[in-house]
Amino acid sequence: MLREYESCLIAYSGGVDSVLLAHVAREELGDRMLAVIADSPSLPRRELTEAKALAGEFEFPLEIVGTGEFENPDYHNNPVNRCYFCKHELFTHLEAIAAQRDFRVLAYGENVSDAGDWRPGAQAAGEFEVRAPLREAGFSKTDVRGVSRALGLPTADKPAMPCLSSRIPYGERVTPEKVGMIELAENALRDLGFSEVRVRHHERGPLARIEVIPREVGRLQSSETFQQVKASFNQIGYVEVEVDGAGYRRGSLNPAEIMK
């Protein structure tokens, strides 16, 4: 499928899907592909550093473009379709680059497993005619991880990492200050060895509600660890800190009505 594109510009994030897509595109298209990552306050600095390192290691060309979704009231007012405005901003940039450099196809890393999730960004992809070769080829997330492992890609088992804005409940404004606090808080948890974390940022307080995978909840709730976490979060600016006893689950902030 990628060979049929002849040339391709890929929306790249450093996650398991886009790394596989960029790697195979490089193998099949050579210099006729380009990976582009959008840089804004919602992208953690560690993720950007890792994404750049992966591009260097696997020798696919990468460019970084600054996007301005935080300047758009339709984005920072945080409606339930916030992701649409982010992806619209991204694909506007990618379309311009593709036109300037004669890339025939825009592509991104959506796979079959994404179909059951709330993904308003897919609407923007449709409007810009962005292809989803993993989905079109019938690849599930399990397939993506399996092929990545077979190809020796270090992202094969990488946890999902949605943008930092996704930690803020719909209807509460998204700001660079809030996502900056979230980034510092999640870094603190990862530095303590927690493997997959979400810090849900609530304006009241502000309150940090922490989700970790279920088997790690007990360690987080232990008195010594929690007091250490609470102290570091207080320094970041959180007045209240809570642990979600149910553990991490995908889309926990999504209103029930949009998941029907």
C-alpha cells in the first residue's frame, strides 16, 4: 500500500503506531517520505526527545513544526470535540508542507482498534483526506505491536501516550500552565517507577487525581510513597492529591453520552 503512494508525509508522534508507519515508509519509499511531529505545550518534552532519537536511530527524516492550537478558543475552551481542532491545526500544516514539496499522500497512524474510542480527530483526517494505512490494512493494536516487535522496534510495548490536554475534564479550559503542571507531575510518578500514569487535572483546588495501572495502585497508596508523591505535587502547585482506586482506564474523563 505504501509503495502505491509513491511519496508520503506522515503525522508522527513517536508512539507505537506512527513509529511503525514511519519505519516501513522509509524502507519502502526511501527519501520520498517525511515524518513530521507537531510541537506544542501538550507534547511532553521527554516524548519529543524520544521521538527525535527514534527517527535518528532508524534513519527516517523528521521535521518538527510548531502548532498553534492553544491560540484557538475552540481548542482551549475544551469542548468534547477538542481533538478535532488540534488535528485540524496539524493537518493544515502538513497539507501545506506536502503541497510545497510534492508529497502525494498524507498519512497517520490510526489502526482498527481505534474505532471503538472517542476520536473526533478522525473527522479532521477525513476532511483533509488523510490516509490511515494501518487501519486500511486491517491492523489492530495487537498486530501493530507484534509487527513492531518482529522488526526490532523499541516501541513495541510502549504504553499509549495521548496528549497532555486529555488529562483535563471537558469544559475546563486547557492552558499551557495546566499542561505544564501535569507534565511535571507525571514525570515525578515515572521517576518513582510507575509504568503507565495519568494525572487528571481538576480546577477545584487545583486537584490532581492520579491513575496508575491496577497492580501498582497498592504501592502508590502506601503511606510512605503517597506522602512522597503528595509533597512533590504540592511543590508543583497542586493543593489536593487523590489516588483513583480503580486504577488507570482509557478515556476515564469521557462523558458517558459520547461513548454510546
